[in-house]
Amino acid sequence: MTRRRYLNMSMCLLLAILPTLAQAQQESMDAVMKANFVVSRVKDSITNSTFILTNATGQSRERKTLGYSKLLPNGNDNMRLTRFLAPADVKGTGILLIEHAERDDDIWIWLPALKKVRRLLSSNKKDSFLGTDFSYGDIIGHRVEDWTHRLLKEETVDGAPCYVVESVPKASKVKTDSGYSKRTDWIRKDNYIAVRGEFWDESGQPLKQLKASDIKLIDAAANKWQAMLVEARNYQTGHSTRIRIDNIRVNQNLRDEQFTTRVLERE
């Protein structure tokens, strides 16, 4: 009887603390994902990048871009303006993204052929970012609080220990706007950079894989890191995209006026 009573008491104690342990893990993974969300967000930056798009038959084409970013005063939301420099069929096209923690983000696109700025809706965040395998939402970043995160396991990727974190939308709108029913990210423990990601479409089918490499410290004072090469491969289409950062300059004292539709209209 004493042994049985002890086992019963142990089981009751375990059942009592399980919710607390689950809550602690949830808070821990939320903290990991928040650290990942801000790890590459510098005060401001100017970036030259090359986009390499490859179709299912192996044919590739390149696009050159010039990008600007600046953090808003809250230290989390970013303003980004990206201008395509080449080739000729996309030259001058511009994208302005302004994040808002408390409401839908603003997305504008300048189409030189139409000579007009088009504003995109939040539902457009799942659309392809100008023919690439990255969505507008991927470029902006997925708000941590919109997803439920849990630790699946821990793995080592390219010699770096990582948390493997599963994220599922908290609301149907998040699922619809992002186009994802689930995400899994491999987050490095040392600097919180995501070095791998798996994405499932709204119907629950595997959609694409992301890989990041050539991780560099771009702002030592603020401990900010950046993957200089990011690759996305779509399982369903066989299409892939590589984004290579050729040059990045941080803390350039950019003005807020740089991130307006008026500047977007300037080719």
C-alpha cells in the first residue's frame, strides 16, 4: 500500500507539473523565435544583392537589386525599399515594405511600365516576391506572436547546434495570409540565425525548403548577424531561388524620407 500510494502521489505530482513544464517550453520557444526575428535587424542598411532564379529544367536568370532598410523607433518593425537594377525587363521595379506590429503591414510596388504605384493587401503576403520562391511574407518576416511554437528536437547543422522549432498559425487568417499551415525552422543556438526551414502549404502538403549559409557578424556592437546566401527550393514546381548578398553597409544614418511612395516612384 505504501508503494502504491507513493506511485499515485508521484503520478499526481507529474500530472500537476506537466502544464507548467509545457508553458515554460512555450515561453522558451517564443523567446528563441523572437531572438531569431530581430537578429538581422540593424539600425539601417544599404545592400546590393543578386537573385538567381532557376526553373525545373535548370535554366537560370539573374536579377540585381539595391535595397535599403531602417528600423522604426519600436526596434522591431522595419521599413524596406528594394529596387531592381537589372535585367531590363524588371529594371526600375521597386517594392516598399513597412511593418506595423499592431496592424497589417503596408506593401507597395512600383511598376515602371504602368507608371503607377500599386498597393498590395495583407492577403498578398503569400504571393511570390517578383517571381522568386520567397513570398512577401518571407521577406518581411513572420510575426512571432501570430504562431504557436514548440520544440521538436535539437540537431546540428553544418557543425552548429540548433533548435528545431515547429510553428503553426494561431488563427485561420494567419494561415490564409501566409499561405502556410505549418513551418519548421532550424535556429542556431549561438546567434539565433535560421539556417534551414521547411514549409507546408494551406492543404498541409510539403511546399518548399529554405537554407541559409555564409553567416556573418555585420554589427558587432549590437550583435547582429546576417546570412549572406539564402536558397529556396519549391518541391511542387521544381523552381528554386538563390539570394546572394554581394555587399552590405550598416548604420548609414538613412532618413525616414527614403521610405516613401514618392521615392518609390523615382526610377
